Amino acid sequence: MAVVMDQAALTAFLARDFAQVAEDFTVTRVEEDLLEVRLNVEARHLRPGGTVSGPSMFALADVAMYLAILARLGPVALAVTTNCSIDFMRKPAAGRALVAQARVLKLGRVLAVGDVLIWSEGETAPVARAGLTYSIPPAQ
Amino acid sequence: MAVVMDQAALTAFLARDFAQVAEDFTVTRVEEDLLEVRLNVEARHLRPGGTVSGPSMFALADVAMYLAILARLGPVALAVTTNCSIDFMRKPAAGRALVAQARVLKLGRVLAVGDVLIWSEGETAPVARAGLTYSIPPAQ
Amino acid sequence: MAVVMDQAALTAFLARDFAQVAEDFTVTRVEEDLLEVRLNVEARHLRPGGTVSGPSMFALADVAMYLAILARLGPVALAVTTNCSIDFMRKPAAGRALVAQARVLKLGRVLAVGDVLIWSEGETAPVARAGLTYSIPPAQ
Amino acid sequence: MAVVMDQAALTAFLARDFAQVAEDFTVTRVEEDLLEVRLNVEARHLRPGGTVSGPSMFALADVAMYLAILARLGPVALAVTTNCSIDFMRKPAAGRALVAQARVLKLGRVLAVGDVLIWSEGETAPVARAGLTYSIPPAQ
């Protein structure tokens, strides 16, 4: 699947249309089969004990898949998450950023499906995995 | 399943152990088969367009199930979410609080499983549903 | 949501269009908010130890939601399962039928979403729960 | 993670302990990071129209993850599926076998988590994906 928005275009899109959360995320790789996003962990993402909260990992998985779809559909898309099944497998390392890699497995007329793996930066064992489905709005 | 922490005890627990998010949530009902929590929607929970974000709905489902488990196990539990499968079905009404109802379907030795329905306050059609699994730590 | 196919109509539909599995299932209740199906357990549904297999429980959840959607849409529908998240919570009782209750939570233009609970007949603690999404084909 | 049961050992295990379904499946690859199983499609796996049924794809995903866990734990394990979230993305090609590839992402003391991709043999676009969790029984 060809990429129609690159790292710079996706970063500008986030800053303009999702200003509230744009500083949380850094798009680090955009390839045909893979999109990588970094969660720049701040105090507001943490649970007692200093590890990243579940909702913050969910948000990271969700934005990674959203950007992976946009990279292929372009900025006109108003794709909406319809399902996410997320497994929390290990406690994230304290004081580390998280890195998510998303791949799109299906980009259909009405649904897009993909999965995401999340790691603490610099670790090899994943902390979470998710499968996500997005609904694609009809072309105008 | 008998309730061992009531509305006041759960509210105090949230305020003490989850101070960072405690003001987001109000425990509104604690019964044998049902726990209800309200998300007090603020600007930080919204997406462009004024509707509650997916991560905020995930956070609400997660805290509702967590409190439903604690209500039965008591405050010593350090239960951890291991899986959440959430369906986003309708756009929440703008400018409305969200209400989640959680029920525990299994409270086992190592795993607790339940589900959650979420509505915009005052509406009857649910905006989201989730199934969640928590890992229960071994008794000390 | 009004019911447009009743118990007899759904049973005839299964027999005609799903002859291969029709004898596995008995439609036992069709109401506005609830559809109930029974899995008539045979040797082919069992795992070593005599309990019903995971795939048989999946099949039961899937058919229950399918029939609950058809009950509202009528027999023209070619709805297709797009996602199922199923939790296996307890071992089914040996030598017992399983009963599934399905409810439709959303019946949209392109997607239908609902959930299913499954019990061993005569028991009160559920053995499995599932959330399912079906894709609804465009009207002809 | 080291492999302690190879292709021959897993095949013999299936034939002995799951005689009822053993002929449905052929273990085709067992590597450190990947286990591959083939569903030998027969009439009983098909839906009207000649494509493989959802329950048959679920069964394939489930057995692939089960064998991937056994390959690492050995034949003593009585692992039990606790959750499966499966996305059906494309209709399988008629008259083709299905191939599943499973990878174990976490092998913990009480839970194992992994994911599975399924293709029609000879095709490149996956027909289904699943995330699965197994409960690992305490060592005797």
C-alpha cells in the first residue's frame, strides 16, 4: 500500500487537527508496511509507581493505527475507531518513553483493520499489543 | 457476590491512591451486581468537535471494572488490567457527562472478568461497550 | 427494535440456508431485546474430558448474534462477522447443553454490534461472554 | 524462547490427545519465533458459498496458539484459552487450505499471550487475525 502522507505531513496534521494531544506523540517512521510513533511520557501519563497508565497505552495504540491509515488515505479521512482489543502484557519500564509500531492489514471500502505492538524504548519484550478496527467514511 | 467496599469507601480509595484522576470520576451506585461511575467531562477529555475521546471512554470503562472488582475484594487488591476489548458504537452527545455500568461475571483465583456499558447521561442508546479481564495478585 | 422474524421463521431460515449446522442449534426465545439459542451438545462438540470445545462455544455465540440481527433485519440480510472478542470464564458442565442469550446494542447502516452470554443449561454462573460486530451489506 | 517440542512431537501430541480434530491440522513449521499450522479444509469446514466458516478459522487460530505455547512449555501443559479477539478481514478463497502463523509475545507464570495471522494458501492478503490469551496451570 503506497504512502501518501509522510512523516512531516502526518506531524503537521497532528499539530493542526489534534493540537490538544499533538505534543504527546512523535511520528518516528513511516514506511509502506509500518508506522512508528513515540509517546513522550510526562507525569500525566503515569500511574502510582511511575509506570505508564493503561489509558495512555490505549491512546498510543489508537493514534498509531489512525496515522497508519491516514498515511495511506490522505488527510481528508475522518476515520473513527470502532473496536480495539488490547492486551497489557508487561509493566512498562519506569521513566521510559513508549514506542508503538502499527501495520495496516486491511484497508477496505468501509473498514480498516490493523495491529499495534508497544515497547518501552530500548527494551525488546513488548508491553502491550492491540488489534484495531476503524470505520472509513464514504468518499465525498 | 457480597460488596465489601461501598460508595464512600471506593471514593476515598480513589482520592487517596489515584489522586491524579480521582476528580474525573464519581462513583454513583454500588450494588451486588452493578457498579456505576460517572465521567465528569472536562475539556481535556474532548476531541475536536466536542465529543469525548476514545481514550477517555477507555479510561472510564477501565476504572468502572476496577472499582467493581475492588468492591468485592477490598482495598488490598492490586488488580491489573490484562485485556480490554472495547466497541465504540455511537458518538457521545456533546457537552454531556458519560455514565458507565460495570458487572463482574467471574471473580476467580487469578482472573476477574466483566463487562461495561457506557451512555451519554440522559440517553438510552449506549455509546460504547467493553469486556475486560483483570489479573488478581496472589494473596500475601 | 421491532422483531420481523420470529422463532419459527428463524428456525426455518437456519434449516434452509445453514443445513449443515441447523441441527446443532434450537432457537428458544425471540424478544425485542433478547434472542436465546441452545447448543444441542453432541460428541463432535466436545474436548477430551467431556466439556464443550472453544470453537463450539464460538460457533454458538456467532449464530446467536447472527439470528438476533436477522430477527430485526429480515431474511434478505447477508451479514458477515467482522470481529468477535470472546472470554472463556469457566469450564462448561459435562453432559449439558449450552444456552446463549444475545442482545443487539447497535444496528447501524453498515455495522451491527452486540453481546452474548453463555451458560451451561441449568447453571447460573456464565461460562463465556462475547462482543461481536457484524458488517451489514448495502441494501439492494 | 527455546523450542522444547518440535514438529514431530507436536504432531504426535495432537494425534494422541486431540484425536477428534488431529486430522484437520498439519503442523508445517516450528521455529523459535513462529509456529505454522495448516487447516486441511473439508466440506465440514465450509459455509454456503464454499468458503471456510468463522468457527473453523477460530479453531485454527486457537490450535495454532496452543501448539506455539506447548512448543515452549512441553507436553505436560494443560493451557486453557481465556480470551480470543478475532478479526475476519476477507473472505477466504474457495477450495483452498488455510495457513496460520502464531507467535508467542508473552509466556508468563500464569498467562501466555500471542497473536495469529491466517491466509488462504498461496495468497498474500490475510483473511483473519487474532490475539489470544491462555491461562497456564500451576506446575505440579
